[in-house]
Amino acid sequence: MTATRSIVHALSVDVEDWYHDGPVGAVGPAEGRVEANTLRLLDILAAHDVRGTFFFLGDVAERFPRLARRVADAGHEIGSHGYAHRPVVQMTRREFRDDVVHSLRVIEDATGQRVRGYRAPYFSIKADVRWPIEILGELGLRYDASILAIDRPPGFELVCPRTPFRHANGLWEVPVAVLKLFLFWHLPLASGSGLRWLPRRLFDRWVRRFERDVGAGVFYLHPWELDPASPTAVGRGRWMLRAGRAKLPARLDALLHTVAFAPIVDVFAMQ
């Protein structure tokens, strides 16, 4: 590992393709770009001997089982991103349970690794909604990484702690890093979009502030963010999704030189 700072953060990847932001099932596997982009990301991480947590969509693991197995064989933690990239708020309890169960089956079959963590598409489990957390606990998962500490960015008040905490049923919640910029203004810092959009020195300064104020945090990105040629789904903010993609590989490489990363279960000791 080439990092020079002592705090170890958690690096997470939401393994989905560009079209998963559009209508479910609208694009077939022949048009997918997730395999090549994920392999590129694996090469960058391997060059720094870094391991992370890869939250696979069940749809991706089912279509590309060898990719899922390769990620697991490289020593990365495997988590679930659900099966069909549907926001939790758009599902009934039964639909949510079925979606998660389906994802666990295909991901564990593909990787041979037990799934311990879940992240909802679009961070769509809300802090005041209990039933998804109850279902995840009933399914034997160890932690959830779906609740943003702010209601929506930018957030003017926190809706949950910025550090990991336990729900009433014992399930851990592991929020992504959110930086307090001013007295009451909070912003998700540790995202691929943050790394793509912000000047490198400013991003590094904000990481140091988070380390000073909170400690270790969870960073996240998507394989499609490494791909300037990838389309974007219809109806999404295309400029925001595309900006800075060409810069991301070099910026991620520079970040890995100075910041230490590991899987979520290792950083927060949730074995």
C-alpha cells in the first residue's frame, strides 16, 4: 500500500452499469460496459494493493458471474446493491424482501462469498423508515450502508450520526462520509462525483478535515465513472454524470497514493 496517512478509510464500489439509472430491463447485456469498467478499476486498486467493498447489483452478478468471482478472488469484500436497481421507496415490503433475497442468491452463487452488507440504490432507505432495516436483519445481514446522514444534498441538519451506529435490531448502519462545511451545511464528500468535480487540492483538504472531525469514513464510486465514452440514462442530469470522467483514473490513482483504504468490514471491525 502506498498511502502515507495513518487513518484507514473504507472504499466501496456500486457495481452497476450506466443504464441501471433508466427503466429496469430497458437495455440487454450486449450493450453493457460494466465488465470492462470494473476490470479497469480492479487494475487501479491492484497497483496500490488496495482492497475494498464491491456492492454488486444482482442483475450484474447474474449476467457476469465470472466478473463477480474475479472481484471476490482478488480479495475484495462482496456486498449486495439489490437486484434490479429499484429505489426502496418504490417497493412494497414483499417486493423489497424478494429483491434482496434474489440478489443474495445470485451474488453468493457467483462469488462463493457470504454477503454481509447491503446498499440500497440511490441511498433510498430513509433514517425514519424502519421496515427495510428490519427485513435486512431478518435476512441475516450484518450491516446496511444505505442511509445518508443528510436528507438530501446539501443538507442543513443531520438525520443520523456520521459514524457507524447500531439499529434497534442490532444491524449496523455505516453512512458514507459527509463533511460539515459551515455551521449548518453538510455535503457528501467521499463520492466519485466529488473526486471528479473538485480540484484535487480542495478534495484533499476536505478529506483531512473529515479525518480531523470524524475519523475514518466510507468513500464510494461507480465503474461507469471511469468511462468517458459511456452513455448516460435518459432523464438523468447528463452534465453532472459525465463531468470529469476523463480525470477520474488519474485522480483516483493520486488519492490511493496518500489515503489508505480497506473493505468496510475491516475498517469498522464488523466481522
